[in-house]
Amino acid sequence: MRASLPDVGPNEKWSGLLDVLPGEAPAVPCSIVRGARPGPTLVVTAGIHGAEYASIAAAQRLSRTPTDGLSGTLVVVPIVNTAAYYARSIYISPLDGKNLNRVFPGDIEGSASERLAHWVVTQLFSAADAYVDLHGGDLVEALVPFIVHQEGDEKASALAQAFGLDFTIATAGAGTTTAAAHDLGVTAVLAEAGGQGLWPEEAVAKLVDSTLRGMRHLGMIENAPETSVPSTVVRQFAWSRAEATGCWYPAVHAGDKVTEGQPIGVITDLLGAQLQAPVSQATGTVLFSVSSMAINAGDPLIGVGAG
């Protein structure tokens, strides 16, 4: 096995395993689809968080894109974080306890997650004109489909709008896949649908169809499924977080409308005594909510799309 991408000729496909962290993590699956006609190179990843199954299933489906009718090259890595995938680990890698999507652009001399991020940047982003990072809500997360791009990046904003997901968010976040790609001049977006350890067809199809619309926008394909959902642009993700460890009883859920200061549930200790009554930090729509009873201090509870 190898860790670098092979050369693929026009009108050819390749699929195989890349030994990115030999001896530490299972090999990383990858597919390359090169069309008969020249065009941009689009890199699609999923499984940055190993338990976001809707995104993984969507990426696997996209890897079966035929060469006929494709302009340019599609590179798909459906499970980047294979160690987290097999461990069914939420948020963090079992190899070093780090969140892969907080350590970009990585470090070749760093921990396992930092070296994996470095590989993504040097082997995938270096070859890309555009980048799509598919996510799917983790094992304890429910969400409304949305797409994120770097604030002020007009090309990324146009690509995000082409996806046709429910909400579009511009962010100035650092340490993420899209921030690292943006810093290299790659047009980058992060799309989310699904969650709670499930991969229903509705969520998988939404991610596939939206990516196909993005490919049409990039000039890689001529036809893509249409959407009747107007994407609502929001200016911030306002997070409410747990200040106590115990049991989480939410009063609002993904898709609900909330106002700033509105109670969103209670956290109790293991005997039922209330420890915290968190409130919404903004007025808007709950785009993300934690659905597990078990909660730790510092964990996110809800994320509200506001502004």
C-alpha cells in the first residue's frame, strides 16, 4: 500500500487503500475518477469524524461517479479518520484524544491526528481546485442540513449557495479542513446532514444531490438534481455549552426557533438535582442539538444559526 495518490489517466478510475499512518491506523480508502474531458479537480472527504455515517455513505456513493459525462477529476476519501471509525468514537481520535477537525493544517512531526491532517493538506489539498468536506452529525448530534464556508471567500460562498442546503453559514474558524484549504487558495465548503449514528436515505441523498449541484456549478457535470429549498444565510453559530457534568434533558431540538435567553433544558446530577438551566445565546434556528442524556462540562448543547 502507498500513502500518495496514483496517477490516473483520462476516462479512467482507480480505487484502493492508502497507508497514511502505518502501524497506527487502518489504511484510508480512496477513489479517483478522471473524466474524458479536462476540468477542475474536486476533492471530497468524509469520515473526518468517524461516526458521521450519512456523510460516509454519501461519499462512497459519489466515488461511483462514472467517467462518462465528467469533466475534470473527482477524488473521494470516504473515511479519513479510520481509527475513529472502527472505535465508533465521537469527536476525537482514539489514537491521541484530539479532534481532527481542530488541528489543521497539521504537523508532520506531531501526534497521529496532526500527521493525518498534514497528509490531507499535502496530498489532497495540494491537488485540488475545490474541496468539499462532508459531515453527518455525530452519534450524539441531531441537526438541520447546512453548509459552511470561510467568511469573505466569494467563490466558496457561490459554491455553498449552489449546494442548495437549508442554511448557509460564513465562519472565520481556524484549525478546520475548510480553513486550511482556504489558506491554500482552494475553494472549500463543509456540508452537514444526518446524525445520531444513522444514515437514512434522505440524509445520504441530500448530501449526494447537493454535491452534484456543486459539481455542476464547477463545470464538472451538466445535470444535477434540483432543489426547491431556498438556502437561508446566517452570520453566526451561537453555541450554548454545558457547565456541569450529569444528565441532559433538552427542551428544544434541531429545527426549533428560539430567542436569546430562552431556557433550552436542564442538566441534573445523577440523582436528579438540577445543576444548570442553560439558555440560548442568540435568536434564530437550532441547527445543531445534542441528543444524548450523558453530558460533560464543556460539551456543546445546541448551536443556533443567528443573524
